[in-house]
Amino acid sequence: MAKLVLTAIGDDHAGLVGALSGVIADHGGNWETSRMAHLAGKFAGIVMVTVPDDSVDELISDLEPLEEQGLLEITAEVSAPAPPPSGTSLILDLIGLDQPGIVRQVSDALASRDVNIEELETETVAAPMDGGTLFKARAALVLPESLSAEELTDVLEELAVQLMVDIEIDEAQ
């Protein structure tokens, strides 16, 4: 079985997931993992599917009509097996007043220490008291063997002071 990672984006309306899942099912594919959302009037998603090796090309070809009908723009990539991550797994939670550059500064601090971001969710929400906007982020991290959770916590606490945000780091469950 081949693993494919599909990305899809299009104007949001009913039936998009059904159209995509129908093509996958028609080729004996199995919908395994996905993240999908309505963002600024668009439907955006990423999905990992497994499909019989001899159906990969035909599946990819049969996704094209979805684009031609204007339903979705789709990319498909065959995934090579990846080794499981090694190292300490942590969850980072961040909240603070929204400002440009938060993701860049945090991701730069993580990348400079070879910390892998396995998953990242962000959102902005209205602040309850002053009418401003809060930025929230949650990230699943994997530390390299050479970096301890305590060392990363120290680095991120310094960054939190600079950004005026609260950062919490916990062990992944």
C-alpha cells in the first residue's frame, strides 16, 4: 500500500469532503488522518490516505476533475516511510496579545535548537476584558537527544518575557 498526502483548498460549500472522499474510496483508498478547516471563506485541508500501489496514478488522475469543476485545487504527494521521531515529546501552549511575528520568533527559537514541530494549531480570539485580540498556539514538539526539556523551557521563558506572552511546556501524553 502506498501512502499519499493530499492537500486541498477551494471555496467552501457543502459536498467538498464527499467529492474528495468519493474519489479516494473509488480507488480502494483508506482515509486515515486529516485536518480540515473553514478559513476566511475557503475550505482547506490535508489528508493522508493509503491506496493500493497499482491505483496511485489512477487516483491522482481522477482527482483532476475536481479541479476542473472548480471544487478544489489538490496536490498529491507519495510519502516515503519516515522513521518514528526519537527524543522527548512535549506540548507547548502559548497565549498573549496578538502581534506580528510571534510564530516566527518561537519557530526560530525552536529550529535553532533542532526542535521538530510535529503539529501546530493557532487561533486569534477576542480578549475578554479590553476588546483586544489574543493569540493562542499549541504545538507538539520533539526535542533532539542533545536538548533537555529544562534547557528548552529556559530559552522559551526568556522569549516569553520579550514577547509578553505566557508559555507553558508539558510532557506529551
